[in-house]
Amino acid sequence: MYQTNSTNNLNSATRAKSFVPLPHHVRERATEAHDPDLLVIEQVFDHYHQALKMHPKVVDMLVSRKIDPKYIDHFRVGFSDRTLGFELQSPKSLLGSQNRGHLQRLGLLKGSGHEFFRGALVIPYCNSAGQVVGAYGRRPLHQRRTPAYHLYWNAQQVSLFNTTAQTLPDAVILCKSVLDAMTLLSSGIDNVVATMGIQGFNEQQHSRLFEDGVRRVHIAFDNSPSGNHYALLVAQALDAMGIECYRVILPLGFDVNRFAMSQTDVAASFARRVEQAEPFKQGYGRLINDDANNWLRQLTTLDDCTQFYLEELRQAGKAARTVGSSRIHLERFAEYCHSIGVEHVEELTASVLESYRSHLTGEKNVFTGEVISATTQKERMDAVARMLARLYYYGIIEEFPGSNTQPGMIQ
């Protein structure tokens, strides 16, 4: 794949063999940079870009989110369909082992041999020279075996999305994700940039805005407690550099893409939101707290509260395995509650929890047909307890149910 058995006196980059034919200017730039890592990275992301064209359903998913297909080629959007390994030499060979080791060192391949982005839509972030330095991955659906929904590669090493080889205008719209940015670009709004995730604003991005002379930033993060919190942190950092910041207020619980999908004229609707944006300097910290309380009061159904809790785990940086196992346990609990007619969190009582605990003693594994172990039963109940504790902390539920259940089951 990457290296052939050429003589050792040749440069590593020129010895690299592309398993995906790269555009001439990309190969020339990588060779001139004398950076073998760069060429390997370009090969991988070109492979993902070509792979996406073989999966029209993924392309249709982007179109359904009001993203213009022309941006697939423009930003080299790709898809990891687990075929990267087929392009590598056998891991039993010396060259194959070296290539896999190279990818593992770069973080694009895991120690298990699985691709970091397996099963995910992949959108690269490029530096001012157009070289891929990071990437965001988004799995179309939550998957039991690969629970991480959002994937970030080199998040702290990337500049802003949509800033390659151009000077930023005086006023920009800052989104928290590339999908939000591409949504606005597709509607004809050009002065859009994006971080890599709601917590992805870093020193490079901060410096880029300052060095390009940006004077005003409209922050269009999600209208949620976490979105408002991190928007305030970004505003404080930019305000210290003399950059005015405004908060684009979306409907409660919405991000830019979801807002766009609810509108017929995205550009006009979003422009009105920008015109109505609140300056942070006018006490918006207080408004954020008020808005968070209003938003939390919207959470009444068990399904909404479950998604809120899982998102909190993700934003807190919990491991993908932890989030995935919590999701599975809580989905089983929600299924049981629905089966007995419990739809809202206010209906959760000690008797409901005790009933669920009894139900678990007879629950069977869907694969083996055997009753789940006592350890699994405890994990199921503990996952419910942790979620209820957080809901109680936020005031979503007024009382903590289950205080009289067996010790160890609810704690």
C-alpha cells in the first residue's frame, strides 16, 4: 500500500505507493513536503471519499439534511465502509505490518485492526495549504457494537472548517459542527466556519480569527444547556481579544441543521435569527441560565430524558464504551416502561422500579436464551439510578424514587 521495496536512498514520501490514485497536485504537494505521514493521510481520506460514492444511501442522508451534494467533492467528504483493510498488504508480511503500524501511530487504525472511523461519515479538516490535519466522523445511526456517535481525530490540531487559503471576512458565523456549516453554505450563506464539536474551540482557531481581523462573531451553537455554556466560554475568550460576540438563538433543543430542516427558506429564516442575535456583553450569561431552566422544563418524556442524560455523558468525555453500555441498559428500561404504560418521568415511582427489578430476574439474553446474570441485573438498575440522580440534580424530577429499594440496586 504505502511503501514498496524501493531503494532506501529515496525519500519516504516518493517511495509511498498510493492505493487510491491521488490527484496530481495532491501527490506533488505531499512529495515536496518530504512528509510520509502527509501522503499516507491523503491516501486514507481519498479512499474514504471514493468509498462514499459507492454508498448512495449515505449521500441521500446528506441531501435529506439539506446539504448540497456539490460540497461532497468540495470538502472531500467520505465514508468508512470498512474496506480500508482490503487495500493493505497481509498483516503477516513485513510490509503489511509496517503499514498497519504507521496507521496506528497516526490514530487512523486501532490496535485491534479496526478503522477509527469504521461505519462513519468522514469530513476532513484542512490547513491553509489544503492538507488534511484532522477529521470529524458521524455515524448515521447509533450502533450497539460501535456506540460512539461522534468521532474526532486530531481535534486539538485543527483550525476552523471552511478557512482553507482564504482570509476571513469581518463578520463570521461560528457553528459547532461541519454538518451545520455545510447546511448554511448550501443555503447560500458563505461567511460560515465551524469548530470540531461543541468543545472543539482551540488556540489555533482563536488565533486564526484574531489574525484575520475578524471583528464580529455570531455563535450558532445548539440551543441547549451545554450549547449555551460553551458558547459563553467561546465568547469570553474572543471578547478578551476585542472581538464582538453575538448569540444566534435557535428554537429550544435545536441545532443549525435541525433548524434548517424545519424551514422552507433556510437563508431568510436564519438571516432573521442573525439579526435578532443577542450581544453577550448585555448580560447574556444570565439569559443563558434562564434559557437552560426553560429548556430543562421541556424534558418530560422518558425517551427525551434518556437522550439528555446520554448526551451529558458524551459531553463530559465519558468513554464510548461507557456511553454505549448505559444506552443499552436505559433502552431496556424504557422498553419495559412503555410496555406497562409509563411514558413520562413523573410517573416513575418506587413501585415501578421494584417492578422492573423483579422483571429483570426473569429477563433472558436474546442470543443465548438464558436468564441474564445477577451482575447484569445490577448494572441495569445502577444505570437507571445514575440517570435518575442526574434528573433530580437538574430539577427535572422533584423526588428521587426508589430510596427504599434494595441497597446496591438503587444508590
